[in-house]
Amino acid sequence: MSSPSPKDLSPPAWLRRFVNDTVRSVVDRQVTAPIGCHFFFEPEDSVWEVSLFVSRTEVCGGPADGKQVPSGLQIDIVSVCAAFDSAPAVYWQAEKLSHDDDLGNHLSFEGTARGFNVWLRILQNPPDWAGPGRLVHASSGNIEDVW
């Protein structure tokens, strides 16, 4: 197994397929705001770290202009587990462990997917750096996906 270069900005094909399979486990994707993904290869442990999150929605116009609201999130855990080669270890982190814990509340899956070690986290809330993925226009009620 070769290590990816730190300059590789796009995920390998197998990782894209794995993430797409995992995203299908989000219940009611029709109404869910866009889903973001952050990935990183940790060469010391030879593990792919993947974080998935549903974006926030920002209100444009009206009295709540600029307010960002989180989207709801329901996960079919059995479906997520099926994306792995065999049953992964599954953990729930109910709250931030420290002030600098960027992940916060999340489901964690550790196992092998398509022959690679993967540590998948599905975050309850998007990271602060992600910004809104959806806009709702107060005057018209129109919804616009930004990313």
C-alpha cells in the first residue's frame, strides 16, 4: 500500500466510492443540507481519517438575516457499517472532550474499507471553518445550495 503525497488534493477513487456509500446512510437526504467531507491520510498509523458533516443553513434577509441554523441529522448505522469490509468498531462521543476538540459530538467507525484502514467520523454539527452550505432567502422562501 503506497502512501499518498501530502500534495494530493483529491481523494483516491476507492475513498470517493466509500464516502458516497456512507453518505447514502443519511436518512432523508432530499431535505438535508449539503454534506461536507474532510479527509486526511495519517502515515504513522496508515489510516485514512474521514469526517462527514451536514452543513448549516444561513438565513438571507428578514429579521433573522445572517443567522445560521444547523440541519437535522439521522444516520442508518447498519448502512454505514455495510460500507466497511467487515463490522467496524463503533463509538459515540456525546460531547466535546476539551476546548480544542474540533469534532465535538460524533459517531465514530473504525475498520477496513476496500482494503484500507479507515477512521470515519460523522459529526453532529459541522466544523466552524465549513461555513454555510445552504442559504434560505427570507423574502421568497427559496433555498439555494452553496456547496
